[in-house]
Amino acid sequence: MRGEGFVIGLCMLVGLLMATACQEEASRKREPLEIGNAVYYWRTDLRLDSAERAFLAQYNIKKVYCRYFDVVMSDDGTEPRPNATITFSDALPDSIEIIPTIYITEDCMHKEPKGLAEKLVKRIRQMNETNDIKNVQEIQIDCDYTSKSRKRYYRFLEEVGKYWKEGHPGDSGESRISTTIRLHQLSMEAPPVDYGALMIYNTGDPRKWQERNPILDYRDVYPYLKRLNKYPLPLASAYPVFIWVRDIQGVRVEHFVEAEEILKVKKAMEEERNDLSRSIITYHLDEDNINRYKPETYEEIYHH
């Protein structure tokens, strides 16, 4: 009986240690992001006009997630290849951190993308060197992965993280990798990255545009609210300020989100998970988008 008691006690101790370790790991993963404002830049030439530069200064933008290039499947479907690479006609102000962002189409993950992670990191570094872009600590990968492609995509992210952090000897704690998280992906296991950028847009079905705004509608967001606080990764919040123009049966249709709807969704998200107010991103930096909303709206969006 004494031996049995010893075993039971040992099992309880091991269980306690494992539970503590899990709690510490969860706490580490959910460590809140630094408070700050950011924008996406999604054009194929980095060229800023006076209104865009003024916007960066007025709203104290600390980071620009700059799309460097896309990765798409080749025409013959044999391998992923880069597409729509950005050119750099301008430079960002020295006070702003640039985060190279790569959009990868989901079909690139339908089979194991061998060698892609290393090629991608090398290409980012070459672009930085060619354009004299220094002190880049983070990269972001954007992919609308599904349950079918998730495991391959997560392995790919692990490889990207390995090659990216290998290039930062001695400061691996400062080098980071992030990925976008769509609302439907909140139900999946979290990806192996430092944090996620929660895309709070493109929430609806474009085919049902007469019923709901396909860019953002609170009714489409509502079912996902309950998943927010359980999601283990730190999250930044990305809100839409863009316009989507489509030709539907010969008729020009413009989609954009009213300020009230953006702020209604933001309030609901932050009530469920208050750390979503810490790191705010808008998509995307463009003079037309700046002029679409009043300064008070942007102040509310960027309110922490």
C-alpha cells in the first residue's frame, strides 16, 4: 500500500508539473502585443504622397506591413513562383518599422512546397539589400489556408521561421514571424508563429452582396466572437478602410464599410477580448481610403 501511495503521489506531482508547464506556455503565447498603430501597404510601388505621409504622422503609425510579392502556382501547376513584386520608389520614414508581407495562394499548399521557405526568405533579404532597407526584424505570411492545407502550411511556417531567425544571430528574441488569421481559422489549431494578425474583413459571401456587405457585417462576425478569448496566440486586429469595385452583370457596384459598422464590430471584438485593442492595423494605406473617413473615425479605430 505504501508503494501504491508513492506511485499515486508521484503521478499527482507529475500531473501538477505538467499543468503548471501548460499554464506557463499558454501565458507565454498570450502575452499581449506592444501597443501601437499600423497599416498595410498593398500596392506594387512604394510611393507615398503628402496625404499618406501626413496620415502616418497624424496617427502615430509605428509599423507598415508592406506586401513585397505574391506567391502563386505556375501556369503548368508544377511549382509556386513569385508574382507582382513591389518596387521601391520611396522610403518610409526612419521612425517606422517595415514588415515584409508575402501573400501566398492556398493552392500552393496543396502539396508539400519543398524548398519554398528558404527561397522566400532569401528573396526578402535580397530585396532588402538591393533597396537599402535595414533593421528588418519581422516578416508576415498571408494565406487563406483551410483544413485541407493547414498542416502543410504550418510546416511551411516552421521552416520560414527557422530560416528567418537563422539570419538574426544573437537576437533571435527580436526576430519574429507572424501570419494572418481569418475568422474561420479561429476554430483551428493555432499556427507556429509569434502572433497573428486577425483579418476582420472579407467576412461575407460576395454572391449575397444585396443582403449583406461582403467586406464587413456585424452579423457575419457575431458567430466567431465566442472563439476569440480561447484562441491561444497574441492577436493584432486589422480593420477594412478600402473600397471594392466590381462589375456585376454590367453594373458597377462599389462596396465599402460605413464607419459605424467598423466601430460596432471593433467594440464587440474588444468586449470579448480586451487585448485586441492593443495593436491595430488598417487595410490599406491609400489617399482615397484616408479621405473616405473622417479623422474622428480613424481616431476611434486606432483607440487603445
